[in-house]
Amino acid sequence: MMAFHAWCYWHMECNINTCLPKSCKVYNKYVLGLFKKCAYASTHKEFSENWDKLRKVQNQKLQDYLSRAPLDKWAKREKPIAIMVDEIRVKLMDQMCKRREDSANLMKWRQTLCTEYEALLHDNKMHGCNYQVTKSSEYVFEVHASLTQTVNLKRRTCSCNRWRIDGFPCTHAVRCIMVNGEDLYNYVEHYFTVKFYRESYKHAINPVPTVENPVTVSPKSMVFGTNNGPQPGRPSKKKRIPNAGSVANKKMRTCGSCKVLTTHNKRTCPSRQIS
């Protein structure tokens, strides 16, 4: 599947600007405004109205450029949040149904682990079959591979850190489990199993029909914003209270009593109050 590549709106706007005459700024602003409305239109009707106006602009260089720009590369489609969420719901509903039906195939899913992790466990067994293992205690081993690693089966750790990061036994751990004569599946987390996979996708997402949704909204049920206009009366002249730890900006003046450049005056001078 090929990846989707979109065109940058800013670069397209710059390219359109080069197609327009530099002498008429009002005309250029009008054309760029039409292009912006097309790019950010949330409905097909809104897009079509502005697109028709843009295509009627008498500028051959501009029209040639627009003809070379595929609409699906830059015009927003299905962008309103309600439509986007509904598309995600439909996608998840389809995905969960397919995975639920696929995992119900007992002939295909008769193993203990999911197909991908069953294959990974087999690969780890094949890669680790030539490792030399030295047993230190009942659960601690030293594995001699390209690098020497330490495996602790009780703590489910390996010095390569792959077991901790992936949550799945690495090649060194698998080799130690086999040397210890234990079941590999006892050291695999339950969320890698087929049983847990089926439990995850057994619930279905119900369809959401649109026929029951109201076509029009009653004005009584509409919620309007608050009035943020200027309030009646003379505005307060009180200064904003400074934050904790901040120092208020006070005007410096020379005190008439102590003759020092400070923030107090003759009336509030500490030396005068003491005397």
C-alpha cells in the first residue's frame, strides 16, 4: 500500500502568490482568501462555491497551477470532528468484527499463543539452540553467546533487557528455560495468548443510525455564549495583586526627612516615627 502524501498549504499559497501580479495587493488578497476558504472548507457546498469563484479568476498562470494540483492532496475532506469520530467508530467496528471472526477459526487458531508470537517463540528457540548455558542456581544462568548474558528466570529478567522491554522471553531466556526443563508458555505473559486475544475482541461496537437524529435543532435547546462585553459602571483602578514571592514595583523617591532614595516619604519615614 502506498503512503498518502499531502501538499503543504503554506507552500501552495506561496506558489499561488508568484502567479499573481505584484502591483495589485487587493486583488492578490482576494484570490488568496478564496484559496484559503477552499482549503479549510468543512462542507462540499462551501468548497464548491469558493472553488468556482477561484476558477473564474482571469489568470492563466494561476489556472494552470490549480489544474496541476490534485484536490485530494490539499483540500480538507471529512474534517469536522463529528464525522471524524464516526469514521473512527466505523473503522474500529469493522476491525473488531474481522478479528473476532478470524480468531474463531479453531483450525487456524489452535495454538496457545497468537500466530505472530508463536512464530517469534519458535524463532527464539532456533536462535538460542547453540548458546552455551552455565547454571549458577535454580533460576540464575549465565548464557555464552556473542556477548555473555545473565538470566534470572524467577525475576524474569535478562541482562540484554529485551525480556523487560518486550515483555516476551528473549533468545537467552528461552534457552535457559529449555535447559531447566520447564514449559516455555509458563514464562509468556497471558496477553500474548489466543484466549486473551479472543476476550479482547469478543465485544462488538453497535452501529449508530442517523435516521433517528433530529434534522433541525430547536432554538430552545441551543446554548448561547455569555456576554463578555464591558460591564456597567466605572472600571476598577485597583492594581492587580502580585503573585506570591514577587515584589511590587514601587516608585523610588527621595525622602524629605532622611534624605535617602527609597520607597517611603516624609510622612511614613521610619526615622521620624522613631523620634
